Amino acid sequence: MNIIVKLRRQTSRDSQPSYQTFEIEADPDRTTVLDVLIRIQSEQDGSIGFRRNCRNAICGSCAMRINGRSGLACQKHVSEVMGDRDEELVIEPMQNLPVIKDLIVDMTKFWNNLQKVDPYVSTASRQISKTEFLQTPAQRAKLQAAANCILCGSCYSECNAAAVSDRFVGPHALAKAYRVMADNRDDRTEARTEQYNQAGFVWDCTRCYNCNEVCPVEVQPLDRISQIKHEILDNHDLPESTAQRHRHTMVELVKEDGWIDESKFGVRVVGDNFRDIQGLLSIFPLGIRMVLSGKMPYPWQFQKSEGATEVKALIEAIASAKDKAN
Ligand code: FES
């Protein structure tokens, strides 16, 4: 089969990208995207730039966007990424990181963000045992999924929060954060819970699920982020952050009325029930815009859900089951 390959080229950080088309003959079921690139480089154009090393989905070097979705070029067969309607194999660099050349991106920010979560099991805890610090199979299983991460960057490339927020550390960093948090040898759980509750960590995730969709090794970063959130919400010693108040208020309001009375929501979450005047003032311009555009949810227009009693009973039953489980 003749495969048309459209490759995004860029000579340097500041240059404009363009697409170059190549054609190679290959068996799509037996040829990986990385094989395609290697053949183009050796047979047609030695100047194309891309990273690769293990060719076996282990090192994470060959992450790139393939037909609009990030993944490992050495893991994807051409037949897998070219649906029936795809006439071309479009290969582009990862998103959310600056391009150095062609498919090679500058990963500095990616590594710096990882560093922010302190991604190492605390060395202090290692001093407890003078011999090996053994884990039971159950203790090891708890961190298995997160430990699979090969730090390829596919999740970061597709992350909607990273695309718009400079402060968000990214799904790769938070998956690693959970990996150390879930490790029974680490003795910094309290400090980590407090740190990951700050802006830029778990609460900045928009839950778009893109990271879970593209992760090539089933780390499922969003699930790891959710696990950290649960640890935070279960820790009643932490001062309540706006993000936590958001969660609690949502449940409180649904429990009261069956659904959310938006006129109360902003006041309780951002205004902390009139305790945070600065917070209240910060949403004042939004309130004005809502009034002007006819979208202000006035309290006298709000009606309780007809199923409010059942909803309340359900929430209480879940809370009681959770208490029993603990
Ligand atoms: Fe190592 Fe693809 S070359 S993961």
C-alpha cells in the first residue's frame, strides 16, 4: 500500500511551520509510524528531526501527534491510526511545548513541572529500616498504575488545562504525585496533601479525560488526580480551599434543593458565606455582566427540584455507606 505522509516541518523555534508530503510503500499492519519516519529519513530526506530510542514503548522518546492524537510512534501501527477515511498519515509535534525542530519539542517545562510535585519517595522514610523496606503485594498494587508512567508527554500534549494555564503542573506530574503519595514508604503524605491542594495542582484539572484517552501505558492520569482529590477531601485538618468549598457547596445545595441554586453558589464558594469580602468583590463584575445579559439567577425565580426529598435521601445514604466503609 502507498502511504501518503504529511509531516509538519519547522526549522527552529521562531520559524513558521509548514507541511511536507512524502510517499512510501509499506504494509500498514506491519509498519509502525516510527518505521515510516525512519524510512523517510534514511531513504528520502535525512534532515527530518524526531526523537526515538527503545522502539518498544518503554523509553517514551517518540511521543508525537499522529492524525490529531498524541501517542508513541513506535507503538502505533499505520493501520491503527489511519481509519478508512484517512487518506494521509499526518505527523506533528506534541502540543503545549515549544518546537525545537520538526517533531522535537523542548521538554524543559514538562520536567520543571514534574519537579514541582517533589516526585521522589521521601529519603527520610528510608532511614526507618536498616535492611530492605519490603512492601506487601497489596501495598505495591496501590501504586501500580501510576508507576507505569514512562513520562512520554502524550497526556501533557493533549491537556486542555495546560493549554490555557501556565501554572498547571500537568497530568504527568500529578500521576507521579499520586505514585509517591500512595507509597507506604513515603512519610510526607500530610505535606503533599497540603501542597497539591494549592492552585496549580489537582483543582486546576478540567476533567476533559484527554489524558486518559491518549496514555499509552494505562496510567489513566485523571483517575490518579481524582484519587489525590479524595485524599484532600478526606483530610479534615486542612484549611478549606476555594476548590474544596466548591465541592462541598455543590453537594450541600443539591442536598437542600435537589439541584443547584446558582444565586447561592458564588456567594458561598467565592465569598465563603460573606466571610471573604475580597472574594465577593472579585465576582462583582461578573454579576453585573450577568444582569446586563439577562442571565442573573435571581433567588425568587429559583424552584426546588420535585425530587429534592429523594435526592437528599440518596446523598445521605451514600455518606452513611462511606462512613461504614471507613
Ligand atoms: Fe522508546 Fe518509542 S522509541 S517509546
